[in-house]
Amino acid sequence: MSRPATGPRVGQLDELHEKYSRHNLRGMWQRGEGSITGSSSPIWRWAEILPILKESLEVVRLPEDTDQRVIGLVSPGKDGANRALSMAFQLLNPGETVRSHRHTPTQMRFIVKGRGAYTTSEGEQMFMEPGDLLVQTNWSWHGSANSGDEPVLWLDIQDRSLVNYLGAFLREIWPEDAVQPTTRPEEYHRRLTGGFRPLKSVSPDDLLPPFQYKWGDTLRALEDLLDSQEEDPYDGVLFEYSNPITGGHTVPTMSAQIQVLRPGQTTRLHRHTGATMHHVVEGQGSSTVGEEELTWRERDCFFIPALQWHRHQNGSKDKRAMLFSISDRPILEALGLYREEGK
């Protein structure tokens, strides 16, 4: 929800929106406004967009201008668009809150920067630290607050585009525009969905509960498994955040993955149906996408459109590179439409 700015702030927002346009960004409150004039390259360089995100923290006010400070990554051109998934940055200043709500799109949050914020998901308070992945499943309540002393930024990933296309978007606000109170202990849902759980507490037919992958746990698992995993010639070493209930893809519409490129590694060219959105967790390197070569560093984001030939290269000879990615592969597999081929 957006509210029109008045007075001198109109000029500030207009200037900020112009910067968004040049860098393939768009505020959630800008729906239906303007066009994207930036580069056709599907990459968002952290060094270029960080100043714009910081300016957004100062210029865009909560809740006066919008109820959520969400700035979308808009992939230019029809071939670069992802018609199922969307990725955005969400920003929260110290002391700010986002009222609890629920919606039919499933939402994931990959924390990029800052500490002290938390999301209350179905009554459980989940603090967010860099590298954590939070999954708010279809129709689960969630609201956020920053109780720390620094801004917190995270990637906000949704299957909203697919849900909108299917005419299934619904949204509901928590009573009195508040953040849902904490009614469950820490790690409640993690224990509920673990290998040892109350009998008949959760079934695959129920609505999936929210769940959280802590970065420390993810990193320890990676370190334990890396030496024993063979390299895939097309993806390096690729791990999926598996669903704690089904053991399958992260959620029915999205697959969240961590990809590791060992020092000096160059993968082979391949392509597949469905688009993939990448965020560089650590390291530096490049990716060939179609006819373009995209160089990337830590915290950059880039898209690989459907059926584009691509490969990755770790630019360091002595350090690994790590990419977090989201794809719509589960949807395509469910429809019998996933295909992959390599050279």
C-alpha cells in the first residue's frame, strides 16, 4: 500500500525513482508507474545499488509512504523476465515494524546485511542474521520488526508472479495493523518438523509451516559435505535447501540452492527450461549468459533466463566462490516441462 508524498518530498522521491529506473529497480509502491531504462544486462552490482538502497532508507518512510520498503529487481526485456518468481530487496531501519499479514504467494527471505531484526512467523519469533534463509509458506502469518541499532537488508523472494497469473492472489492483515504476538517458543517449528516429532502433528497434506535455515548450520553442512561431493561439470557442487516435511524441493513452487565453485573452476555450457536468480554470497568470478559475460563480486545479483546457454567461472585460483540461487524448477517438473541439456 502506498500513500502519495507531499511538499518537498515529492522531488526527493522522483529523484530516487529515476535512480531505480537506471538500475533496473522498482519500489513496491510504484506499481504501474514509469518504465525501466537501465542496461539490458540482467545483473545488479552491489557497489552500484548499495548507495541507492541507503538513500531509500532515508527517503522512503514507513508507514507514511508505504507499509513495506521493498525494492524489486526488474529484469529487462521479455526474454529476461521471470514469469513465475520475483526477487527484491527489503529494508528495515532500527525501530521500524512491518505489520503482520499473510498471502497466498509463498515468500522466502535470504538475509544480506545487518542484525537485530526478527520475523514473527505463525507466533514464533525468528531472529534474522546474514546468510539465514526464512521460508514463509503459503498463507502463513508473518510480520517483522527491527529491534537492533542498524538497518537490516534481505532478499525478498516470492512466487507472486505465478500466483497473480493464476488469479489466486489473496492477502489478509493482522488485526489492528500490529505485529503478531509471540505465542510459541524459539525454534518451535524447527522441532515440529524435525526427524523426531509428535505423532500426526504435521502431514504433507496440511499447509506447510514456516521454517528457517540458520547460516551457521548451512555452513557446517557445506563444510562436512564438500570434500565428499563430486563436481558436476555444469554446476560445480550444488546443494538444495530440502523441505523439512517432504524431503523434496524447498517449497512446491521454488527451489533454493547453494552452489560452490572451487578455486579456478570453470563449468561447461548448459541450458534448461525455467529461470534462475543468483545472489553472490562470497567470492568473485564471471558467468557467460548467451552472448554476454557478466562479471560478479560478493552481494551482486544476476538472472539467467530460461533456455539461455550459460556457464560460470570462479575468478580466484585459491578461494572458492559461493552462489545462493532460486529457481522455478519444481513448477516445471510438476508439469512435465523441465528439460536440461549441455555441451
